[in-house]
Amino acid sequence: MTEDSLLRAYVGLGSNCRFAEKMLARARKALGALPGVRFGAASPVYRTEPQGKSDQPWFLNQVVQIFPDESWTPCLLVGALLGMEAALGRRRSLNPALRFGPRTIDADLLLFGQEQSRAPQCIVPHPRLTVRAFVLVPLLDLAPDIVIDGRSARHWLSLLRWHREGERIFQ
């Protein structure tokens, strides 16, 4: 089976804890250790402005490509990502005001091939994918021709107010 015929999924990773680089590395390792998942490639790491709650440290973000086998569904993968986050020390606050606050690790399923899911716990493509430069830029590093909801990722990025300075993304 060639890489072109495999299902491609993309996962966004982020952290703004003191050891963010190590957390991203641990998350990449954990993704590669999932049964029936082959790790593909990782984008460069970007430093990004916090979204939604600005009074916190900047994030390190990247997108990784994985190849899940036929035993995986989008919802199973989201469940595995939530388990991975918990194993890496992520504690989700019940306070909605802290939803976009600091975190040890964040792992979001962005795309799962061409599949779509509207299940409340598992929306694919990720519901905020097309409005986040800190996800679109690294996604384009890995998949420059990717299409999201019928439009190129470059199109979605062109609709946003953002700019890049080296490895820093401002939005």
C-alpha cells in the first residue's frame, strides 16, 4: 500500500506550559505509539498568540500528520487524543471562562481524510479550523493543496487578519 492510498489525518498540537517543547515531543511520541496509527510528518513549531484569553503565555503550536488504519474512526481518535492529553497532565476546567486558558497539552483532531462528523463530542473537520491561522499555517506546511469544506486551506487563511514574523504567528 502506498502512502497516497492511506487515510491521512491531521492533529493540531499546542502547549503554553513551562516545558512546552517537551510536551509537544511527548505528544508526538504518544501519537506514534497508538495501535494501528503510523506517524507521518510534523510541521515546524510556531509561537502563537493566545486566542480567546490573552492574559497567558504564548503557545507553541504545530500540526502532525498521521495514518490511522481502518480500525479507527474520527470519534475513536478524538477519544484517544483526550486520553493522551489526560495522561500528559491536561486538566480541563469546568469553568467556561477558562476554556481557552493555559494548558500543558492540547491535541485536536483537525481532519480525518475526507470524513465528516457532527457528533457533539467529535466534530470533524474541527469547528474552528478555518478561523485559526496558528493551525492553517502549519497545516499548509504539511499539505499545501489540502481542501477544507470545499475550499483550499489557502483560501481560508486569506480571509483572516493575521501575520507572521519568522516562527511567530499573530492573529
